[in-house]
Amino acid sequence: MFRNLGLRTLLLLLVFLRGVATALINPILPGWNPDPTILRVGSDYFIATSTFEYFPGHPIYHSKDLVNWKLIGHALNRPSQLSMLGTPSDAGVWAPGLRFHRGWYYLTSTTRYVYTAELRLFPRSFYVKTQNIFSNNWSDPVYFDALGYDADLFWDTNGDVYNTWSGINNAVDKIYGIWQNKIELETGNSLTAAQLIFKGTLPNNSSARPEGPHIYFINGTYYLLIAEGGTGNEHRATIQRGPSPSGPWENNPANPVLFNGADLSLPVQATGHADMVQGTDGRWWGTALAVRPQGGNFDHQQLGRETFLYPILWKDGWPVFNNGDPLSTHLPGVLADISPLSAYTNQFNSHTLDQTFYFVRTPYKTFHSLTAQPGFLRLLANAYAPGDRDSAALLLRKQTSYSEEFETQLFFRPQSNLTEAGAGIYYGDTMHNEIGIVGDTEGSGARWVVVRTVGAAGMKTQSFSLKTPDEPVRLKIVAKPTSYALGYAEGAAAEFNFPVTIDSSALTIPPPGGFFFKGAAFSVYSTGNGKPSLALADFAYWRQTPTTS
Ligand SMILES: *[C@@H]1O[C@H](CO)[C@@H](O)[C@H](O)[C@H]1NC(C)=O
Ligand SMILES: *[C@@H]1O[C@H](CO)[C@@H](O)[C@H](O)[C@H]1NC(C)=O
Ligand SMILES: *[C@@H]1O[C@H](CO)[C@@H](O)[C@H](O)[C@H]1NC(C)=O
Ligand SMILES: *[C@@H]1O[C@H](CO)[C@@H](O)[C@H](O)[C@H]1NC(C)=O
Ligand SMILES: *[C@@H]1O[C@H](CO)[C@@H](O)[C@H](O)[C@H]1NC(C)=O
């Protein structure tokens, strides 16, 4: 009787037959999508998130129903907007703010080009704007004057424009606070001196970290929503209200309005960096970032900070986030959602790469082609390799499920022991793992499979000989909640060998001085390991399949 029904209809029918109440499934943007900001214009909802040293920067997601989200482009997709050359891992673009005013969409952002203890090199923020958010064509940056990050634009009813951001008192005490001034919108220039408008609700020390401010004017009252406690387990959202965009602020007695850190056994943690939006039907919704440590182990949160959604109700002039309950992965009775996860296959038959792929840093020039060998993704190697603080021929797509398989097929005839191409599971310069094909002494034609793991434990390399000089090799990475297995199969019919399995904490625990701000992505790459390479690397498909385990 179900023969003529589509899979989705069938699932809906099963949900209906079982009498299961509908539930919103979080995260709504699975895979790393930190610092979400949400906006509604008419019947369209938009979310933007952070991308750090990945290029292009700041994905824009679109939805009509808050459940089904589609990537429609990136705010920073030209070198004139974002030129990351040698930018350290986890610097790059931070925490966007998405707003709409008189026909223009504005996206505020911060680009951190360097990491140094020198306060004056603390980043400077800016906005880009567009009248058509679907055009994927935003303006060049208009810079503000202030030092700091998490910039927020607010238009007061009298036309004054406020920039509000997270700033720091000095490079020694590192006491953060919420700073603000009025600006001239066109130029970003300051019209008033910067003012410290809020110190946060936590004790005055360097871990309080008030940040991520958003100002709202709702029913005649101004609200200041911020994140506090740093982006780890102490992360939270708090809200204040007052008679002006600058306060003075009255503390919400129910603060924090979002905080899962009081119970570290909850499966969702580090909740915060919230934003709010009113829906088309008048109901309010909030977004926040959160992590999902696997099996209660905080070292196993390799998907990083993802975007969550929850309802907001108002009581006595204060917003109540998610009924005052901790944030979770299923919100029964809220909206309707079957599962946001689906398999992704790209046979590389299109002439352009779809927008879910990323580079690391701004490529100097194009190193991929979908037309040189029709039906294949061809990578043209340069001298850089994955992990170099530069722009290797490396393409990434986010891991979206804690259990997921990634497979590709590589046609590659290396020309020496320097020419190498393959696949991997990547975090950043200091945490990445590859399984690739590499050559032998120049001219020998012999090939090896090389498995390289790089992380806090250092670099480890293992090699396994291949039988032929030219058979295609399938490469596969099997992601489980606490591990990754890296495998290969030579020839079309061979079984996979998985010679190396790593603990997923290899992607979350950086070496000293490093950060964990992003999350895991699958990769393909080609490199000349310090020299140009003429060896062509052709990938036949990209397949990402969420699994259940
Ligand atoms: C992008 O926008 C700018 C400024 O509005 C315009 O000059 C340019 O032609 C647009 N580019 C594309 C590809 O639409
Ligand atoms: C917070 O701490 C800093 C540095 O210790 C100090 O300069 C400042 O006066 C303190 N502020 C408050 C309100 O205690
Ligand atoms: C800041 O104060 C909190 C609460 O007293 C404390 O837990 C934390 O360790 C302090 N951080 C620093 C850097 O002193
Ligand atoms: C705004 O005020 C109206 C009328 O008092 C009330 O119905 C509504 O709930 C208020 N909205 C918010 C967000 O407080
Ligand atoms: C690569 O091959 C060259 C000779 O072509 C040899 O001198 C060099 O030691 C080899 N390097 C490695 C890492 O095997």
C-alpha cells in the first residue's frame, strides 16, 4: 500500500501513525556553525555564522519555516573583502551580526589577521551590505574605528546608529566589556567617544568575557543580550533592559536566560552567543551556539559549535528562552522536523563547485577545475601542503553528523616522492589527518599509500605499498562518535583496508597555544610538498553519508 509514496511522505505517515508529537531537531545547522545571528525580512529568515580562516567567509542560510535551511551564499567571497594570506588558524572572520534597515541588509564582522599579545593589533570590525541577499554580492568592507570584536549595528528610532562591540581594557588584565559609540553609517566613522556600557553579570576578571552584544528595541524598551563566561562550559546568555540603547541596565532576575553548564552531564553544552527574532506569526525564536560532547566526553566534540534554535516566550517584559529549560537536541511540540541530515553526493558533473565547499585562506588563484577533465574534480597542486600556514590545493566540506562516512575515488599518477594527493579529515594547521597517494624515487612509477596524522601528539606517518602504478584508488574515512578510520581500496572492486584509526580528540585538543573554535571537515588535496607539481589529481566523486551508530 505504500508503494507509490515518497520516502518523506512515508516517514511523515509513520510519525503520524505512531502518534508521536512533532519535535524540532537540533542542531538546525549541523556541523560547525558557531556564533549564529538570525534575521527575518518579510517571510524570509536568514542565519549567518563564523568561518575563521576558511574562505569564503560567513555563510548565509535561508529558510521559510525555521526548520529547512539552505545555504544561499557567503557575505565575504572576494579577496577585496577578505584577503587571508598567512592568517593563523582560528583567526580570520569572527561572529557576524545580520540586520536589515531601509532596504539594505547589513552584516557586521571582525577580521583577525594576526594573533599577538600586542593590544593595538586586536582586530578591527566592519560591515558589508547588499540590497539583494540572494545575489551573493555584498559590498566591500566599511571599517569602524574601534578595537574589538562581535560588532552589532542598531538603529534607534531617531535615526542614530550605534555600534556595540566587545572590547578589552588593556593587554595585561584583559578585562572585557561591552563598548559602544554612535557612528556615521556611510563611513563607519565615530561620532561619539567609545563608552563602556556594560561589564556583564559575572565577577570582574579575565574569564568573565562579556561579548556577542545585540541591542533590540521591543515594545518601547531597549534590551541588551550578551554572551558571557567564555566559549567553553561556562558559556551562557544574559539579558538586560533599559530606557536607552546605552542603558542604564536593569538586570533580569532570571539571568542567565540560557546556560546548560550547571549540569555537565547534559548532552548539549556551552550554550550561548544568542540572537532573537520575531516570526511571521508574532512568536519569538532564539538561536545560539552549543556543542554535543559524545558520550559525555568533552574531548569528543569534533563537530564543534553548531547552531541551535528554541522558542522564546515573554513574561513580565523579559524573554524566557526555551521555557527556562536547558537546550536539547529534541524540542517536543515545537515546529515539525523529521531529520535535518541527508546524504550528499557530488559526481562532479556540474561546471561549478557548489557553495558548501571551502578553501583554507584566500586562494592566490584558482587551483581546482571541473571542466579540465569532465566528470572529475581536478586539483592543481602548488608547493603548499595541508597544515602549511598558507593556501594549499585543499578543498573542504564540513562533517555534519557524528557518525558519517566520506568516500572519494582518486585517479593519480605521482611523479616523485614529493607529489602527493588524497583525502583527509581536517581541523586546521595543527590538527589534520590525511590518507593519500605518494610516489617513489623520481621515474620509478611506484606508488605508496601514505597516512599522516598531525595533532597535539606530533606528526606520525605510515606507508603501505600499492600494487599498480595507475589504478584508481578509493579513499574512505569512517567517522564514529569517538574515532576516525582512514581506509583505501586499490582498483574498482577491492575491499577497503583501514590501516589507521585515530581518536577524534586528535581534532579537538590543539597543541599548546592553539585553539578549538571551528570543527571537523572532510578534505581532498594535492601537493608538491615544497615544489610545483605537474602530477594531475582527478577525483571522481564526493560522497558523505550519515550513518546510524
Ligand atoms: C555587485 O554589486 C556591485 C555594486 O552594487 C555592482 O557594481 C556589480 O556589478 C555587482 N556584481 C555582480 C556580479 O552582480
Ligand atoms: C575590574 O578589574 C580591573 C583590573 O583588575 C580593574 O582595573 C577595574 O577597576 C575592575 N572593575 C571593577 C568594577 O571592579
Ligand atoms: C574569575 O572568577 C571566577 C568566579 O570567582 C573564577 O571561577 C575564575 O577562575 C576567575 N578567573 C580568573 C582568570 O581569575
Ligand atoms: C508588547 O505589548 C503587547 C501589548 O501590551 C503585548 O501583547 C506583547 O506581548 C508585548 N510583546 C513583547 C515582546 O513583550
Ligand atoms: C626522494 O627521492 C629522492 C631521489 O629522487 C631522494 O634523494 C630523497 O631522499 C627521497 N626523499 C624521501 C623522503 O624519500
